[in-house]
Amino acid sequence: MTFAEKFEELKQKYAAGADFSAVDHDLAAEITLTDADAGGTFYVAWLGGKLRIEPYNYYDHTVSIRIGSDLLESLLQGKKNPVNEFLLGNLEAEGEPADALALIGAMKLKNRAKKRKG
């Protein structure tokens, strides 16, 4: 799978229905996928109450994350804990770690399932 294909897959799967209602500030994450076959950089930004996800660098980011796409999906599915994975060295983050956690929380699939039930 190429980076462009992986990016579109992630965007379609996780952007729809993302819930940023608990995020009270602008944030922008530059995410670099470290996969050998689908490596590349994209950004996810919550700016002025609007979600933007684009397949290129965002130099004015609040947090930069280097991660494999499988681990990113595990975090967004709620299967793995982002803090544990960071401490284990399975992902790198520079900048505002709280913004990385806010982003994962807003886009996590499990949170959407709970909202639908409740």
C-alpha cells in the first residue's frame, strides 16, 4: 500500500464522526508514518472549530508524532494506550503531548460507540 492509499484509508475511517467537543483550543499534529511501504507525513488540525486533515507537512504544528500506521490504528481503536506506547519507545512525540492525547481521544472509535449507546 502506498502512502497516498494509507492516508486516504485512515482519513475515511477516522475523520468521519470525530468528536472534538472536549477540545477547547486549536491544535495541529504533524504525523509521520514510519512504514517502509507507506511512509509519509500528513497533518490533523483542529483550528477555529474545523477539522482539517491533509497529506502534507504542517510546519506550525503543536505536536509532531512519528508512528507506524498499525500502531496508530491500534491507538485510534482503543486497543493500545498512547502513554504506554510512548514510554516503550514505540512512537515518538515532540511538542505538546496533551495535544496528541486530545487528538487521539477525539478520533477514537470506542468513544463514538459509547456516545451512540448513551
